[in-house]
Amino acid sequence: MTDARDRILDAAEELFAAKGFDATPTSRIAARAEVPKGLVHYYFARKVDLLSALVERLPAERVDRAAVVVAGDVEQSLCRLVAALDDLLDSSAVLSHLLWREADTHPAVRDALHERFDRIVGEIRGVLLDAGATGEVDSAALLLASAVSYRHSVDRHAPQRVDMATELRFLARALTRSAESRPAPA
């Protein structure tokens, strides 16, 4: 059986996602968690502390590079990477959604989501380098992280996930052209 603190966080996540942070009283969280209201305040002095604890529940944005990287094959590495990131981001879809919504009014949540994005950029960059990508790896990592994050943020509204195979192929080609074939910077 989950302990009371976890039940409180589960209830807060569910209710914040359904009703929003401001529209969810701690009494409703306590009722959903089947704990006395005082126990909510014992673990979380302020209601906003519940949001901070939920941010900490986001999964680590780490991918198993050994399972993702195909040395010398940037396109295949990107396809595997996006599949791994999709799985990772799907594991926290409801939590991510409610945190994105609350980021506008809660700077700590916004900062945590920015840090999460930066970690995803770092993971993509590492995979690209390990796969043998050349060229504008940093720009490509930022671009792909933005595309994956955006796609994940709107997936809940789409009947099916948009396939990115064409875009990944384009990106892989851009990152594997030899340095000699590139024009010198002006």
C-alpha cells in the first residue's frame, strides 16, 4: 500500500490535472487521498509545495544511449532516440500537462520545466555525437528537442501521434554531410 504522502501527491496530480491548481482546495485533495486534511499540511506546508513535489516526480530525462545509438548511423539513432523520448515523456503525460499549464503562474514550475527541456537537449546532443553526427549538432539538438516537446504537448489532442520519420531523415542527412562539402563561413 502506498504511504499517505504518495496518496496525497497522486490525488493532487489527478485533481490539479482535472480542475487546475487554483480550483482545487486541499480539502478535496485530502478527501481523494483518504487522509485527514491536517496530514496534507503536515507534508506540504503550503499548497504550492504540492506543485514542487509533483515537479520532482517527473522522470529523469535520461535515455540508455547504448540501446539508442547505432554508431555511424545518425538516422537510425535519431529514430531510436525519438521512440525512447516518446516513451519517457508518455510516462508522465498527465503530470507534464498540468505542470505546463501551471508554469504561467508558478515560476518554480516554469524553471523546472526549462531545466527538463535543457536536459532533453543534452541527451539529444550526446546521442548525435555518439552516432557520429557532424556539423551543427547543438542547433540540431535544440531543434529536435523543441519538436519532440511540442509534439508531446499536443499529442493528447490528436487522434494519433505524428510520425517524424521524414523530418528525422532530413536532420540526419544535414548532420552527416562531410565537412568538406560545406561552404566556408563568410
